[in-house]
Amino acid sequence: MKTLENQTLLYDEDCPLCSLYTTGFVKSGMLDENGRKSYCQLSAEEQNFIDLKRATNEIALVDNETKTVTYGIDSLIKVVGFSFPVIEKIAITKPIHFILRKMYSFVSYNRKVIILGNVKEENKLQCVPDFNYKYRFLFIAFALTITTFVLFGYSDLIPVLPKTSIVREVALAFGQIVFQSLFLLKLKLDKKTIINYAGNLMTVSLMGSLILVPILIISQFIIVPAILIFGWFAITVLIMFTEHFRRIKILKLPFYLSYTWILYRILALALILN
């Protein structure tokens, strides 16, 4: 594999996802040993020729010889394309490049809610993407859709529940956002904080849905015992509760939101059974 030398990717050290894939580039040999650097550790000289604002939204690839910078999906295409020229040729075609650019923006603007990590507040430079309403609402809609269809399928595996419908599952998933937001509104928090929490809330729901998918797949081939279906669901809820609690702590929101999260599910279950 060819190594792209004298190039450095500036990654967000508070983003586990960013850290993971930039480390992968170095370990795979696509970039040399100095091929990644934390955005927070930029030198004064580097700050003079790097667009600091743009680099928080689009990962920057710095050419250390020419002092030029590539941003966003073009940075990733340049890194991968140096080792795999065919991929680069495909990626730079207009239709493919347009789709890749939109997908990159979707992930980049939502990376703080997709994988929420602890922020090192002592860093003077913080790699925090702009709050983009369009991509945040798109992410919430995406997570809501996946959650709806997974729960629609999983509900049919639970014999004690009445037959479900897509409308009911959409209402339950969206109702969780509304229910939790009511408690945030009482605190008189700004709309960005509430929408940011909604994004994290839907990430937890999406994570839970993905954990349920293996049982859905297995059920297409064999009859899954009811005890396994119930047990798997219980473990999933426990994992979701733990993750929700962790995120609440990082976001510095009231801990009782994790308990109202459980309360909503109990109320929803009671409503369904009746």
C-alpha cells in the first residue's frame, strides 16, 4: 500500500469516531507516522494558513511542504485515493462526489451526537462543528425511521403485545422526544440545547434498534424462544439506559431525565396493553 507522505490530517480528539479512522489511516500505512494531529494542538504558524472555522466542520489535510490545505470529503478522497487510484477516479465524478459530500456533512455535523465523548475543557482550541439545523433534523428523522421499522418488526415477536402498526411505532418514538422536551422546557433551556438533546436521545434509540436487529434476522430462519426475545429486549433497554445516563452527565443536564425516559416507556407500555 502506497503511503501519502508529508501530509497531516487534523482530527477532533474529543470525537472517538474521528480518532478511530485517522488512527486507521496511519496504522494501515496510508499516512506516515506523522499523518495525524489533534486540531487542539495546532501551532501558531499552522493557525495562520489553516481556516480554523472550516476545519471544525470539514477535516483538514495539511500538505506540510507547500502549506496548502484540503478540506472535508476531498481530504479523505486524497488519502484513500493515493493508495487506491481507482477509488479516487470514481469518487471525483460529479454525481458520486455530490453524494459523498452530503454524506460527509451529515456525519460531520452530527458527530457530537452520534458518538458523544468527554470534552477536554482545558484545550484553548476546541474542534466543535457548527450547529446545523438541517443536518440535525435529518439525523433525528433518520434515527426515527430506523427505530420505527425495527420496533415494528420486534413487536410482532412479542406475543403479549397487541398487533402493532407503523403509525403507532412512529408516534411512540416521536412521543419520547416530545415527552422529554417538556421537562427541558420547564428549565427554560434554549432551543439548541433541546434539539441537541433530542439528537442524543435518538442516537440512544438508534443504538438500541441496532442491538435488536440480530434477533430480527434470526427470527426469519428459526423460531426464537420467547425467553430469548424478552431477555434480549431487557438487556437492550439496560444498555440504552446506561448510555442515556452517560450522555446526560456529559451534556450536564439533570439526571432525572434518565428516569423520565424510563417513565415514558412504562406509560407507553401501559397504554399499549390497555
